[in-house]
Amino acid sequence: MIKIGYAGILQHFTKTEKNWKTNLKNLIWTFRPNSIDPSYRSPLALFRALVFLKENHGIHADHIQFHLWGNIDPFFKACAQNMGLNESVIISGYRSHQETITSLNQMDILFLPLEKSNSEHHRNLFVPSKLFEYISIGKPILAICEPSETQEILMSSGLGIHHTPENENELINNLHQLILDPTLLKNYKRNDEILQQFSAKTATEKLANILNQF
């Protein structure tokens, strides 16, 4: 069985339609809090993939499970129930940091959904700290995100299984292959240099070198 895990906060957001005022603001200021679409930070794409695999390939909870814990919006639990995923999707509440690390280490894949940029002029600039915590654990990371700095860091880590939000067929096919042959997960090996490159010590040294130039 393959176990996919997510720990943290997942809130449900609905997309808002842009009007002419919003479009005008986008021409003036291209980066601000509402420059991202948070509705993409969701487990629904993975839910839909599990439903497809169940209905078309006979994949069930003995083959794959999706575990989510933390502050998970009840909307997603209702969705899982309505989609017939009661046994495949396990949603629970808060766990301490140490309990979370222990649980993540028991997973085969770690799930990382990210917001999508609302602007055509720039990519999502947000790099979550969760990314580095996941990399430090050393498990393969399934990220659903558009091309971005986060995606580039993830792929250079050697652990990235990356899919864009629009390409759910690729997500389904990749999950199906991993279910049929879980040994493929051994191909994802952490590049430890990426942790060193983005460590607090390295970042502090880079900042100090910049300040010493003045």
C-alpha cells in the first residue's frame, strides 16, 4: 500500500470572478495578497484522481490511502464522503510537531498543494517553509503547483513529483504507475546540497557578505 500524507492547514476557497476594476488594478500593481488564487491549495485534485483510479482501475484503500491531519476544513471531509472515499481518505485533527514528524515519516509520499498566481505577469513568489521540512524528512513530495520558485527548488531536491493544477490526467497516470510498482519511489533520492543551500546558516552568511560590501 502507498500512503500519502499532508500535515497542516487546508481551508476551502471558492474562485472569484474578475471584473473590470480588478483587471485595472492588475495593470497598476501586479503583486499583492490577492494576486494568488488560494482555491488551488486543495486536496480535491488528488480526491478526483483517487475516484478515477477506483472506478476505472479497481484501485481501493488496500492499494492507496491519503492521510490528512491538522486544521483541515470540514468541507474536504464532506467531499471525500460524497465521492465515496471514506476508506481511502483519512482526515484527523491536530497533532503535536513531534507527532507530525513521526507520522510523516510513516508515509510513502508527502503532499504539497500550492496557490496559483492570478497574474499573467509573474509566477507565484511564495515558498512555504513546509517545503523545507518535507525535504528534510527525505520522502518523495507530490506537489500540485504551477512553474515557480517552489517547483524549481523541489525538483532540484531530487524528491519532486510535480504536476500542474490543470494536468490531472498526468497525476492519475503517475499515481497508477506507483501503485502498480511502488519500488519506483526508490528513484527519488534527496540531494542534500539543497538543504545546505537554503539553510538558515547559509542564508545568514549570504546576507552578511552583502552587508560587508557597504
